[in-house]
Amino acid sequence: MNIITCPYCGSEMEQQDQKYYCDFCVMILHADRVQRNHERISVRVRDFALDVYLDKTTPELMRYSTFELLSLLKYARAERTNIYKLMTTFYNARKQQNIEEYKESEEYSGKEYEKITRKMFVLENLIRQRLGYVPQRITDTFLGKYLAAMEKDKHQPMIIRQQRRDDIKSK
């Protein structure tokens, strides 16, 4: 039997044209959002994020999972530190050796530093919207625990038993 159910509360839904209505949640959902047989919303788990994703626009990043955003933020923070060190190296070389040739490289590094910092701000704000805070440090251990918690999360269907288990066994 294939029952159309609400992905949030597990209630059976009423079809209204091409959409479905949940009386408990008081909301209308498109057919692609409903679940079947009281199943929970499936969470897309991709346990990696490529550094090239940093080139994505903010609307594109908004579609990534929180885990992917955390991974990207970890990478962006490391990249920002590296660019800052490079910019400082060019600055120091120019000042110590009094050679203006390094100025162009220093300015380019400064522009890249600004770009990665802004991307970091975007990632932090997307994460803040989802988690309510931005983690100070994102380590491989932190990401591993986050991924383990996602995999351990409830997967049982959202069914409310109408009878006690003892009553069911005694029949």
C-alpha cells in the first residue's frame, strides 16, 4: 500500500489538484515534496566538498548541505590564511629590498584575499542561518562527528501506535 504522507509530521495528506494538503501542519506541498508510507525526509549526505565549489554563486551555495558548507568554510579559512601569508611575504620583500616589482603581486594577493574573505562571510552566514552559530574551529574530527550524527539520525517511519504493545501481544 502506498500512502501519501506529510514529510514533517507523518500524517496522511489530502490531494488537491497537483498538490497535497496536510491538515496537521496546515500547509500545501508539491507532489515532489511529499513522502510515502510515513517515511521521514531523506537528507542528502555527500561526505565531501570540492574546493572548486568556492567559485559557486551564493544562490548555488544555498542549495548545498550544511555538511558541504562546513567543509567549504574549513577550506576557505585555510586558503585565506595562505593568501594572507603570501601577501605579507610580497609586502616584506618589497619593503626590505626596496624593489617595486613585488607591488603588483602584493596587490593581486590583496584582491584574492578580499575575494576569499567575502566568500568566507557568505559561507559563515549560510551556516549561521542553519545552525544558529558558526563553529570557531572546523577540524576533520568535527566534520567526522557531524557526519556520524547525520548517519545515526532517526530513520524509522513516523507512525503513532494506536494500541499498547502489551495489548497487541495478548491478542
